Amino acid sequence: MEPTSHGINLSVVVPIWNDAVLLARLLPVLLQDWPAGSICVVDGGSSDESVAVAVGRGVRVLEMSRPSRAAQMNAGAAACEGEVILFLHADTQLPPGARERIITAVSAGAVGGAFARRFDHPSRILRATCRLADWRGRWFGVFLGDQAIFATRSGFECAGGFPEQPCFEDFEFSRRLSRVGRTVLVTPPAISSGRRFAEQGALRRTLSDCMLTVRYLVCGRTSD
């Protein structure tokens, strides 16, 4: 693994499940700035060519028997060697200079954080939710997985890693991390896929997500 100019090693953990198309788009861009040895793709039992795509690019691959994003990210963190770990979804593109921006934040004392987020979708509703997410991240240290969450290894371990629950593992982990130390929102934003909003409709999907979030905050669960 190659250290950055600050002498700090970074690792990237990419949890995937049947993401061959997305991974084929992500890895060539990622490999322009990150050494192959610093990238760990963790597969959750894909039935497509996801593993073959990752192997073909020379990155490290871990295979699990079933998809569980929290378990996959925890396994990737345990297997990699970086002092700082970035958890990147396959449908999220980092901004230019992301690697150095993470190092700058950590060097300034942050235990972790995430990137501001924008969607590759023209919806005004999604633009508004991104602004809300910016505010939430800056003031409450709460981030979602498509914001490319990162943490120092010590911060990750003190926060207990990602709770292995069906959903909101990113939300809960970032809350715990913010109690460990200072977290930051990094700009420029990462660009996340808006495909799920296009499929269901931006307003409908946003309202559904909001209801699930409220239920989680109030009840600690998303379903009966």
C-alpha cells in the first residue's frame, strides 16, 4: 500500500452485490488515484460477473456467502491495512482530489466524516434533500452510505464498526463515530446514482425514506 504525501495509508472498502456494471465503471476511475492494493471489494454472494470484474482490475476481493452491507464493510475494514478507511458504494463517484481531502481532514484532527452528496438526477426534490443532508452532516455528524463515509481505524474501532442490522447501519455508525470525536463534511460533493429515485419517482421515494428514518429514530426499527 502506498502512503499519501502526509505519510498516512488509506484503504477503500467497496461492498457489492450483483454490481458488475457499476463496478466496471467505478474501478477504472478509482484506480487513477488509488493503488490497486489499497482497494478491497467485498462481494455478498453475487450471481453476476462482479467478482470477475474486480479480479480483472487487480484489486483485493473478499467473498461472503450472502449480502449484508454492514457485515461486508466490517469484513473489509478488518482485512485492509489502512490507517484511514473509506467506505464507498459502487454507484458513488468521488470528486477529484478526494484522497488528499480525506487526509487533510484527518490530519486536522477529525476521526472521520463523509462527502457532501449530489445525485446524477435533475430532480429539484433531490437537490433539496442534498442540501438538507449537508446541514445534517455539518451540525449533527450524521451521514449516509452514499456520501462515502470515512474513518480513522481507531475511530472505526471505538465506534464499534457498522452495526450488523438490515438497514440504517450507516446512519447509526456515523452517529456513534461523532461521539468518538470530531467528524467533518468534505466538499466538493460525491456524485451518487439517482436510479432508485428514477424507478420509483423522486417524491415517492423521498417520502418513503423520510418515514423509514422517523420510524428508526422513534422506534429503533424499520419494520415490525
